[in-house]
Amino acid sequence: MSATGGETSLGVETGIEETAAAVGLDHGNALDHLTGLAVVVVIALLCGILLSRWKQPPAVGYILAGLVMGPSALALVENREMIQFMAELGVILLLFIVGMELSLESFAKLWRIAFGTFGLQLALGMGAGFLTGWALDWGVGESLVLGFVLSLSSTAVAIKMLEDLGDMATRTGQIAVGVLIAQDLAVVPMMLVIAGLGSGGGLGWEIAIKIVVAVVVMAALIYVLIKRAPVKLPFEEIVLANTDLRALAGIAFCFAAAAISGLLGFSTAYGAFLAGLIIGNSRDSHAMQETVAPIQSMLVMVFFLSIGLLLDLGYLWDNIILVLLLVLLVLLVKTAANIAFLRALGETWENAVIPGALLGQIGEFAFVLGAMAVALTLVDDDTYRLIVSVTVLSLVFSPAWMVLARRVHRVTLVGVSSGRELLRLVFLNEVKELRRMSRRAEDVYDRVVHRHGRATTTAQDLEEAREAEKKDGGERTKDEGLPPLPM
């Protein structure tokens, strides 16, 4: 073999070795990413299942999973940019699904009370925001963002609670859904206002015109969809006959509308919402919703996961008293205000209490508005961490708050003579459970230590304890003449 041939052969072998090493390295990186993804998905699934067993919305479980995997806890997720990108996709699809599931026919019957209630909520939120801004010497941007955040409630959590309670088809459920729809419709103009303030030019004529155009286009589209027959989508016959094409067509329509909206100077979420409205009022909307829903569920899971990643446990622990007080204040004030607003608009007490409590928390779009405000330097990092902490805890406590509100509602229908009696009846089940556990512990202690004079428990002792518990359980079923309270 010649020297030239030997050098060529050696170069080829060296190139093959380098290529093999690079492929091996890429395979190793891919395996690491796949392992990390598997851990993320499994933890999210386990937290979702755990919270579902506790009658909590899965979204709260996803937030908990993000908290566990975030930098404040196990630090399993480090690529925050990818998570943020996936969360933005989740927001786009969240608004897309909201548009698809919006029942314009039902909303048309309740639009006055829905917009009336939300208008009062927005006025209250703005008042609280600017009052806080005045007290803390904030600028207009921070006060406005806080007002927007306080006026919104969680569509995902409220709908889940309505489904669990079986109240979706009732008057109270329809009122709550109507108000949530009005809030969702207002999110896009809110985003445009924040973008205008963050551009440095303030709320000038250009931004005002853009907001007016967005609202007019949305209102015109809703009016047309209500008045005319269901929409016929392009290539409907071909696309709907194939499940794979149906899913791809739905996502493509969503992203195309979002991209066009972004290029025209509106938000991408605005285009996605309009696309959802059109598909949701097409002739085969149900089939499209069933196909797109699994994809949407995955990306919305990532959205709530990213919220947990954003929660700073160190900040929460250092400011736990402030955060808990603000959460309690938000739940109390928003619930009482919602009930008062609905009563002022002509609803009965029975139809106002449940929607009022359902809308008492702060919604998931608070994270979107807050993230926009931080990116545009309208609010500082500490303010954003406070918004995230209060919003997350309000979502976590919302199901328990709803149970408490239902108990108060049931007890007040019976009639109470004092605040002490109200508290006793509302927490009757918990008091009985504590007394039962206390008596059981005393009985076991008495049998094991005093009566038998020994420190070990026999099978006879355990059997006697079980019999006592059964007897006590039978006594607990007596409800002192009250109607059964919801758990």
C-alpha cells in the first residue's frame, strides 16, 4: 500500500471514529433528555392522581409537581426556556379550547348579568390596585396589572369544581360559566393594554385604536356566529374523515390564526381565541374538540407545571404571613363582592352564593399577565413573586373554600341565632371527628396502660377499640335535626 493510500485510510478511520464518538455523545444527551422528560411526566401524573383523589383539580397537582421539581426543591428541571416556550404554547391552546367550548347560545341568554358582574369585578379590582399603588408609591403600570389580576378568576379550577358538584347545567353553574367567559373575553384587551404600557409610549391613540379594533372584531364575529347557521370549514369533508388530519388541521388552524394575529400587532392568544370560536361553532365542532383535547391537555399540563417552577419557596417562606393574609383577604373580599354584585343584578341569594364562592380565587391568566409585565419591566421581580405566591395558594385553597361556602349556605337556610352557633354548625363534622379521635385515643390508653397494667396492646384490646369506634360512629350519624351538610 502506498503512503498516500495509507494516509487516506488512516483519515477515513479517524473520521469514522470521530463520527461514532459524536453519535454516541448525542445518543447519551438524548437519553438524558428522555430520562428527564420521563421523570417530569411521571411526577406530574402522580401529583395529578393524588390531588384528584383528594377531590382537588388536577391543575393544582401539576402546580405541586412543578414546585417539587423546581429550583426551590429538587431542582430536576433546569431548562427553563424550553418550559417557558411550552407554557406559551399551552396558553395559546388554552384560549383556543376556551373559544371552542364557548356556548354562544347559552352565553347570549346571560350576557347582561355576565358582563355586568365582570364590569363590577373589574371596577373593584382596579380600585384595589390603584389604592395599593398609592399606598406603596407604585407607578400606573404596576397598579393596572394588579387591578387586572384581582379581577380574574380561574376557569380551569371553577369548571372542575362545577363538574364535581354536578352543577354545570343549573342556574348557578350557568351564571358562573357566563362570568368566566366574560373574564376570558377581557384577557386579550388586558394583554394589549399591558403591551402598550410596556412599549414606553403609554396608552396612546395607537394602542387605544388597536384595543377598540380587537373588541369590535371579536363582538362582530360573536354576533355573526350567533345569528347564522354553523360554519363550514375549508376541506371539511376530507379532514374530518381522517382522525390524524383532523387533529393536525385543528392545531394548524389555531397556530396559523395566532401567528397572523401576532403579525398584525395583536397578541397570539387573541388569534387563537378567534380560531377556537370559529371551530367551536362549525358543523362538526364536537369531533374536532375530541381530537384536539388530548394535545391541549398535555400543553396545559406544561403551563401549570411552569407555574409551579416559578414559585419561589424561599420567598414564600420569608413572607408566609403576608401571603396567607393576602390569600384570605382575596377569598373573603372577592366572594362577598361577587355575591353582592349578583344580588344587585337581580339574582336570588341561593343563585348568588355558589357562583360568588366559585369565583373567589385568582385565575391562571394572572400568571400570563404578570409574566408579560415582568418582561416589559412594568413590575419588579418581588411583586411578580408575590402575585405568583398569592395566586397559587388561592387556587390550592379554592376547593376547600367552596366546601366551606356550601356549608354556610346550607346552615343559613336552616336559620342561626348567633355567630357562635354558625361556626359550631359549619364545622360540626370536623368537631365530631376530633372528639371521636380523642375518645378513641383515651379508650385505648385506658385499656392498655391503666386497666391491664401493661404497655402492649393485645388483639382483645384492639377488638374492644373497634367496637367502641363502631358505636361512636353510629352516634355520629345523628345530625341534631340539621339537613346533611356537604363534605
